[in-house]
Amino acid sequence: MKSNVPEIFGSMVFNDAIMKEKLPKDIYKSLHKTIEDGKDLDITVANVVAIAMKDWAIEKGATHYTHWFQPMTGITAEKHDSFISPQNDGRIIMEFSGKELIKGEPDASSFPSGGLRSTFEARGYTAWDPTSYAFVKDGVLCIPTAFCSYGGEALDKKTPLLHSMEVISEQAIRVLRLFGNTDAKRVLTTVGPEQEYFLIDKKLFDQRKDLIYCGRTLFGAKQPKGQELDDHYFGAIKPRISAFMKELNEELWKLGILAKTEHNEVAPAQHELAPIFSTTNIATDHNQLTMEIMKNVAARHGLVCLLQEKPFAGVNGSGKHNNWSICTDTGVNLLEPGKSPHENAQFLLFFVAVIKAIDEYQDLMRVSVASAGNDHRLGANEAPPAIMSMFIGDDLEEILEALVNKVPYNGSGDQTMEIGVHVLPNFPKDTTDRNRTSPFAFTGNKFEFRSLGSAASISGPNIVLNTIVAEELKQFADELEQADDFTEALNKLIRRTIREHKRIIFNGDGYSAEWPIEAEKRGLLNLRTTVDALPQFIAEKNVKLFTEHGIFSDTELHSRYEILLETYSKIINIEGLTMVDMTNKDILPAVNTYIAKLTSTATAKKNLDTSLSCRMELSLVEKLSALEDKAYEQVNALTEALADAKGDGLELATYYKDVVISAMNELRATVDAIEVHTDASLWPYPQYGDLLYQV
């Protein structure tokens, strides 16, 4: 049966069209004013909205409601309450009030808080975010909310994101007013997050402890064929995967998620989904939903969706490309070069603000994508390196150089470029090849931040992007508002900014051996691991940035720093314990069984014919025995390393990075060598070839 996409799209969302239909006109207008002005919702309005929302949700099959929020776990959280209300005659009615819509009270002590909450301090609050539509999922009315502690500290990822969106809007409007734009009332950042993922057979997944506990394989010898032939990329989609994608699209469309593009990615069993742009807040909510629904739909097809950044060694990992832009509420993209002098100058000012932001806050950009999983991915197989840089293409780089040096640009004849006087030379959006090794690339009218890991919430990177660009726009506005001659001041400001921050621009090969050396000469940071990066989060300049713009308090910043360190240490600890469990309980017994089988075969051969050398059996026994002894020593060393993990915070995370991961890598190398020489029928786990090619 064919789906009627326009009919099902947004059918499970209490969107603007539904509100206009269900709410009285005055209530609808009041709610819209609340959303546009960012003010508290009047309780009388909230009561009417709540009744309409409840009635609509019940029509859609909902029996419960939940305040749907995004704590610091990286996934979403929900506590379901039914609409039922008991009556004196033993019957019930379905009720939902404005108070219940606006505010909820989940337990705040059991979520990561970085010391903001003690176990005995349980109270926390959720508050409705009316800028993101409520929706029905699995028979539950889900109300997007912010989450804070009893003391008002943000314990979630939505609250600071909303603050960052307000801040960049405020500063961008100041800049637009200088260009005579009085129409725009707000400026919005938009995001289109491309989501990469792997699909494997659930029966095989269930046989691998590492996938179950860690989301990635901790052992695995390389299969004979990987991605060398590039035959999976954009290849014909297999029927089983196609069926999954069809249902996934329908589920996403019902929730108003603009799923647009789907295809096979480079690695075998890897795929990608890309949506159409949405405002950053909604895009973040939608991406969290997308990851959840991917897993649920996969299960219905006998599959498991792996979102870990590097589930398999030797092939591409999975990223999440964050396509970020800035637009006015009147529909003007501020990163669109334009065709008139006025538009050119405005574009260049916003463009160099981004250049300056990435250069001055390259450390925060790296922190925003830091995780234990992403450490395995960054720097190879089409993932950008840990060094932050910007790709802008040769034409734009030449234009910026021409501006700085006041010389003719090749594409503009003999005309010296003066901002606000002459027209920026027209150049096509795709002036150069796409640079897959660049962390942050300009792609026509947006920037693509390619460093995000596939499992991560996009809120963190966008909080950073919004805030650092807002800071530069603030500095620009402060300077230009004082200028006597706006055009002259604008010229000087743009030229100075390019000259002082062009070191961050790099259009070359980020994988080359020369780039880290060149980057060091330029003064760019190379924060290779999460542990190297995280202390930058609470560097003095970054604390000043976030606190002055009201994104985080000093306490909130340090709590997030502690959460990130603690999460890193816990993940490595779980992975280490899983390796020990797999090695001791499954892998060593399996190789012992094979050695015994080989020995028995050699003995039987000798009994039949004493002249037989049994070279193969004896050689394998010798090789496997040596490897087994080595693995036994290494698993004991890993066990001791895990037991010796002491302290907390940065000290503990550093220990896991330097000692535990090193022990894990040594054990993996030995076990993978054992796997190569062991009878496949005796190996306790599905091998890479099975996992990547049996869907």
C-alpha cells in the first residue's frame, strides 16, 4: 500500500496548523506572541492550550503524557503520566491542565549533574519549550521541555542551546541595523544534520558482548574485503535495508521530521540519512528523535542500528555533518554572497566573523565534538583530523587576499576591490572540490562542521558555534556603531580580521604528514584526544565567553566539565571490563579447544603413520600457544590496570587514556592475531565478514 506523504507528514505533531484549528483565535494569537517574544505563558492561556492538546492527543491514541527532555546522558528522557483522573462514582475522566503542560518535576539526582545535585537532593523541574511542537509517540503525548535543578541550574542540553540562539540573534540584529535593515526582527541559526549509521543483523549482534555492552567491536580481525572497491557507496540499496528505510521515513514524516536523502555510505553495512534544514532548536530535537526511531524501526526488521562512531576497525566510522547557517526571520541567508555591493559587504562581515570565531575558539570547537567514541574516528577514513581548520575554497581565499592587499582579483578584471563600492565577483557555489578532510568547510551558503560523532547530540557544537559567532558580531557591532564613516570602518575591520585570522584557513589535505607540522607553525592546536581537549572547556577565556553571554554560569560550566570527564572514564572502564570478560570466558577457552583439537589430530595421524610430520598441526599449536600465553599475560595486565584506576576527574581520565587504553590495544592486537589462525567454527563470536556482509 502506497503512503500519501503529504497526508501523513506531521500527522502526529501538534503543529501550527493544528493549533490554529483547535484553539480560539485570541488564545492562538497570545500563544504566538509568547513564542515570538520569549515570555512566560499566562496560565489561563496554558489551560486552554492544554485541553486542546490533550483532546488532540487522545484522538491520536495517546493515553499518557510526558515532559520530553534532554539530560546530560546524551539521550532523551521521559516519565509517563496518564490523563486519567478518578471520579467519586468510581469512574474516571481524562484531564490535563495548563500547570501540567507548563511544568513537570522529574527526579534530578539520578541524572548526571557534575556535583550540582546530591542523591538526597532529588528535586528538579522541566519547563515547556513552546518553540518546539509537542508530538505523539507510541501512544504518549511528548512535550519538549528544558530541565533544571531546584536551584535553577541547567541540567540539560536544550536550555543553553536556546540561550545561544537568543544571543546570536541579538548581536546579528545589531549588525543588520548598521546596514539599514529594519525589517528583520530575529535572526535564526539553522542546521541540517546528516546522520551516518550501521545496520547489522540482530541475531549476530546478540552474540557479541562488546556490541551489546559498548556499541562497538573491541576485537575483530580484518575481513578479506572492506571498502577498497568503493562498491557500497551510493550502490543499489538491498531489499531488507530498503524496507527499513521506507518505514523509517514514514515514522519520521509522521513526526514532522524532514527526512530527505538516504543512501549507502562508504563502509559495508553503513548508510546515511540527511534532513532538510530546520531552526537549530527543532533540528536538535528532531535529530534526537531520529536516532531513537532508527533503533526502534531496525528492531522491527530484525536489525540493530549502530550509532557508535567507530563500531568496526579498518573501515569508515560514522559522523554527523552539521550544516550550519544564519538566516533572518524574513528569509535572508546571511551567508549567501549576494549580487549587489550592499549584500556583498554584509556577507563578508558575517563571513569573517565566522573565520575569527573559529580561529579564536578552535579549542571549544574541538571540545564540542570530544568523546571516547569519536577519538577512534577522527583523523582517518574521511573523518577530519583533530586539528581545527576552515576550508573556504580557492576562489574565496583569493578574494580575501585581494581585499587584504588591495589588489585586483583575477575574476574582476583590473578592478581593485573596495567593500561597499564595487560588486563582489560572482563565483559559483561549488568553486572547488569538496574537502572531506576539513573539519569546518564553507559549502556555498553554509558551513559544514564534519567533526561531530554519529551518536552525539548536535546541541553542544551548535551552542559553541552560536556563542562564538555572537561574540565576534558583538565586537564588530561595538566598533562599527562608533564609526564616523561606516564604509571606511567596515573596510578596515574586514581587512584587519582577515589578516589577523587567516591562519585558520586551510584548503589542503588534512591527512598529510605535513599538515600537523604546518598547523603547529601557524599556532593551531592539535588536541588529539578527549582528555587533551576537555580542560580547554574551563579555560579562563572560555569561562568568560559563556558567562558574559549568559549561556552557562561558572558552576554549570564546571559541572559539565566534570560530567564529560566522568563519562569518558566510565566508557573506557566498561570497555576494559568487557574485554577481560570476553577474553577469559570465551576467547581463551576457544583457542584452548582448538589447540587440543590440533594436538589430538596430530596424535591420531602419528598413530596411523609415524612417518607423517604433522607440520601444519604442530606449527599452529606452537603459534597459538605462544599467542595464548601472550593474551593471558595481557588480559591479566589489563585487569590490574583497571583495578588500579584511582582518583577522579582529569587525573582518572588521563590514567584511562594513557594506561588502560594502551593495555586494551595490546590485548586486541594479540586476540585479533589468534582469531586469524583459529577454526571459525570454534571462534565464540560472529566475525567481521559476518557482521558487515550478512544483511
